[in-house]
Amino acid sequence: MSTSQLEWLCQIPDKSNALQKRLKARPAHLENLNPRIQAGQVVFGGAMLSEQPAVDGTPDMVGSVMLVKASSREEVVELLKNDEYTKQGAWDVEKATITPFKCAVRTAL
């Protein structure tokens, strides 16, 4: 595996009371991630929830998880710091965990 293909599992908590900031930033967050998704750099991502919502309920998002391919931890940190969720005050990147990862199973939704 080349170093540009190293995998990193990222858990990024939201700052306290950041749900409205997250919702506001979400369209730009997804738009800006799309080229990285298309290039295969962001393998998967989604929101962490405080609990499973009721069938018709709104999820209480409290952070994010992403699998990122990058050559170094520093490259991942830069990606997170430049994300719209960080810029608009939703993500608490200082409390993020970035763990070296080797995915064994991937399935489509």
C-alpha cells in the first residue's frame, strides 16, 4: 500500500450546542467534500448521534466519523481544520481522534 493510501479513522465531536451551526454548514460541508469523495480520499462519513431517533424524529447529531485516505496524520488534520463544519464552529477539531486504520470489510448502503 502506498503512503498516499494510508487509512485514518476520524472521530470529530461537535462543540457544545452546535447543532444549528452544523445544520447551517451542512450544504457547504457536503459540497466541499464531494471532490474528495469522488477522488476516493474520503471513503465514508456520517454523523454520530446522541441516541437513535424515533421513526419520525430528528436525529440529535453530536459529531462525525470519517474514514480518510491520506499520507500522514498532519494531512488529515489539515483536511479537518479546513472543513466547513470547523470554520462555522460546529466541529471541535482539538478533541478529534485520528486513528490509523485498516478496513477489512466495506459494503455499500
